[in-house]
Amino acid sequence: MTLTPRQQREIDYHRAYAAGKETERLKPVNFDVIEDDRRRPHNAFWSAYDRLLAHDLRNKRVLVPGCGFGEDAIRLARLGAIVAAFDISPEVLDIARRRCADFGYSGVTFSAMPCEALSFPDHSFDIVFFIDILHHVDIPKSVAEIVRVLKPGGRIIGNELYTHSFLQKNIRESWLVDKALYGAMKKFIYGDDRPYITADEHKIDEREFAHLENACASFDAAWFNAFVGRLVPDKSTAASRLDRGMMKLLGRSGRFAAGRVVFEGVVGAALQ
């Protein structure tokens, strides 16, 4: 397959990224998010898993796009799913495979491919689950492929970075925030960690998110992080609870302030 320039940039970035993350294969996967009874509904990551845990995943075929070092795929396999996971980066997948082998994790098949051109047959999966993938890909093509490989009635469950275009253009890209405040805020939000940001990525906006929403026969979204991850670190439990409470009060209007969205959709027939 011929790669697009963007796909090649993603591969190049993640080749360098994986070279600095070789020790990831030595880290066991944390299973708290699927095994701890003390749930954290104020947290988008935990909320996405709450949606997964609402379904019996035993012997279900689950696809994990952009699987990275394999954490989500391994958790799903632990829940009894038959998991296929893919990433565009062979180097990242090599770490994921060795991690599985080193710790004896099983039930996951890893493949290298772009999300825009999946090698799986039509109607192969019961569920597709992903976190922070859409901002790395061509969204219309990727959504069409995801729907194609889902069985009729299959589910898309995910958690994505998001911003409404009005907020992005009028606040985030304003001179005050972009030039004067962002440098100091980045240090406060990320600490000494280097932000994981590729050259082409950006938070998806309401028009891009609509491709996913419109591809489903039914769809539900929950909005998170009006100020968590923007003004305060997402490690703050108190701030996360306050933020989520505010977003729940806003209801559907929360999409105008949100920095993250957790969603679940059910597909009907495959896209034509």
C-alpha cells in the first residue's frame, strides 16, 4: 500500500518515539480500570471503560485501532475478548508484542496497518474500542473503515480529545493564549513530561466528530474537561469531579466547552 505523506510522518515520529520507550515492554499492564470496584465517573478514561464493562466481552471480537504499546488490547483480552489490535508503527508494535510475550499475556493479535485502509473483512468485529486516535488519522476514511469491519449492530466505544471550533479559534488560538500564556501553562499542566504531540495532530472539532456520530444508528456522548487538562493537570481528583459535575449540568451544551468526549455508538448497515 502507498502511504500518504501524513501517514509517513506518523510512522517516522513513532519510530523515534518507540526508540525512547524501549523500557515500556518491561512494565506490567495496570488492570485497576477493569478490576477496581471503586469507579471514577469523573474521569474520562475510566468512563470509557465503564461503557465497555457494561457489556459481556467474553468471546466477543474486539478491534483496537492505534493500539500503541498494547495496554488497552491486553485489558480487553483479560476480560475474555478475542482481540485484534493494530498500529501504523511497526516499532511500537514490536514493543507491544514483546510485552505480551514477556508477561505471558495472550488473546491479542497485533498487525501493522493504517486506520484508513484496514485489511480485515467486512463485518468482522462486535466492538471497536479506541482512545485518542482520531486526531492522528483521516477521519472520514477511518470512520468508514471502522463501520465496514463492524457487524451490523456492532458498537464503537471511545474517548477522544475534542474542542469546539469557536473555542479553538477565539480563545486557544488567540494571541494572549497562544503566545503569552501557553508556554507557562504547558509547564504547569505537563510538568517535566514532554507532550505527546505529532506534527499533524489537533483536537477534533464538532464537524469532524459528526462523521462518527452520523455513521451510527444510535449514539451517546458525554462531555469532559472544560478546564481539566487545559488550566489544571488531569491528576487533580477534586478538579476533575468539579469539572465533570459542571459538564453534566450543561448537558448537550457541554460540547461547546469540552476538551474531551467519551462516546458509544451502535452501527446499522455498513456504509455504502
